[in-house]
Amino acid sequence: MERDHVDECLVRCEGIPNLDLETEGIVERIQGLDKRFRRTMDETLEEHDLTSGEWRVLGILRRAEGHASTPGELSAQLELSSGAMTNRLDQLEQGGLIRRLPMPGDRRGVRIELTDAGDQAWIESTSTQAVKEALVAGALTRDERRQLNTLLRKLMLEFDRSSGAPEPVGAAAAPVG
């Protein structure tokens, strides 16, 4: 079997009490893949003149009913302060990717709506990243991809159970939706 750099690191960890090398290999590889996927995502977003934070807002709006939400709901989903959310929305509005509209029935409230340009920017950047991710996943057969998804899902569910709470919806960097 072909070896990777994690295998070489694990050899140097032999004999550490309580360290299961198989588990450590899983964790190290997941972390390494995460780092690489994030780097390619950052490159993709740069190509599309978006930041990761902007892309996440666009994705949440795209999945929201009516492609709209409130600043409060967005900041809660992204776990951002209202000031940070306002700055992010200002940038997206200046770029024509969102628009602020008055909230029906509440003169003080604001609704954030995804524009056609924002929808297109999210679709194009997500599609570009999907091609890159498919190249990597192409190392696996369709059955292996299904099996890996099943195994990773089991790990995710166990982590959620043992930690008490899943990661908030919309916080993931992966292009879901």
C-alpha cells in the first residue's frame, strides 16, 4: 500500500501512552484534508472576488425561504456580532450581491435579499470549487465515496453526541446547497 506523510509521522509517535495510531491517522488525515480543501476554497473565492464570509452569507440566503433573511438571523447562524454582520452586509451590498429592503409591517426592521448577481456569484464559485473537489474525490470509486460518507457521518454523529451540540447550520465551509 502506498504511504503518505501521515504514515511517516505516526512511526515517530509509537510508544506514546494512550495514543492509538489508527485513530491518530484518521484525525491527522481529516485535518490535513480540511486544510487543503480550505486553501483551494480560498483560491476559488479569490478568483470570484469573494471572501469566505461573504460566500457563506450568500449561501445562507440562497437556501433561505424567498432567498431572504434578517441581519439578526444571519449573524446568529454565522455566530457574528451585529457590527461584524453589518460590515459584511455593507460589502455585499456595495458589490450588488444583496439588497436591504424594509421589513413589511416593521418600519425599523430590515430584510436582506439575495440579488440575481449574488445568486450567480454563489453558483459560479460553488460550481468552480465542486470541480476541484471532484478531482480529489475521483481517487475513489463511487462505492468508496459512499462508504467514506457513511463512516464520516458516523464519526460526526458520535462527536455531536459526545460534545452535546452539532456545529450550527451554515457554518460549514463546504459548498452545500
